[in-house]
Amino acid sequence: MKAVVYLATGFEETEAIVPIDLLRRAGIDVTISSIDDELVVKSSHGVAIKADKSLSESDKEEYDIVFLPGGMPGAINLSQCWSVNERIIRMAADKKIVSAICASPSVVLANAGLLENRRATCFPGSEKYSNKADFLSDGVVVDGNIITAKSAGYAFDLSLAIIAEAISKEKADEISSAVYFFR
């Protein structure tokens, strides 16, 4: 099982690192892909993270899961990247897992047309970036192969939901216990 996590300048670090960590703990091969020319990507709070691959390198790979962290202007930068939009649209059509957190469900997924007739959530106030979806107030929403979360505070819940959908609820419970995350 392979996943790609796209990082754009201005991403929210907790929303990126927690899913990367937990998916890897679950045995998922996670590729961190920079959408910029540089492998080192700065977060919205100035934390620099080195990606595994550039966009041109990760575009050559096939994945079972795609994940988009939020943060500003990270979500806007993701939404303006043709390769990211092409990937999420194709993966959604192929019934692969497409996941986003915080502003990215509204800014990226909704504007790509992936949330029409779907249940989803996003960071309060981010709804204004798209009029193409009605968002719920839930922390995490799973609607088929689309998984969304409200904010950094739900990064663990989102990660475990992805693991449950991709592998099994038992594996998600195992990872939750291993990191002592209980809700």
C-alpha cells in the first residue's frame, strides 16, 4: 500500500507530520512530495521539512492514498497545482482514498468537484473558499473513498480513519494503542 502526501509552501505542520507518522507506523509506504522545485518546504510557521521526492518524481508513481494537509497559504498553493488536481480527480474516480484536512477540503477538494453530493468537513471559515459543498461540523467525515477532517486537532483521528479504510479497523486500533491515543 502506497500513499503520497503533497507539501506546498505554507502547509500546517501538525496536519502533515501526524498522518505521515501514523500511516508509516501502519506499514503504508508514504512518499512526501514537494509541489515546488525545492525538496525543502517551509510550513506556515516556518518549519522546514525535506520531502522525499519532487512533484515530477512522484508523478511517475501510482498510489493508493493521497493526502493533502491544510494551512495557509499551503492549501491555496495545492489548489493551484495542476498535477495535484489531476491526481486527486483521477484517484477519486478510481475509488482510491483521497483525504484532506483543515482548509484543503474546501480550497482543493471542493473546487476540484470532488465533494458534490458528498459529506465532508473543513476548518470553520474555510467554507468561503468554495460554494461547491455543504460542510458538516464533524471533526472527521468518511464518505466512501473521500476522508476529510476539520483541523490540526483532528490529525490523529483522520490518520486512524485513513488506516481503518485502507487496511482495517483492527490495524487502526493497534496504531492508536501504540501511540496511546484514546478518544
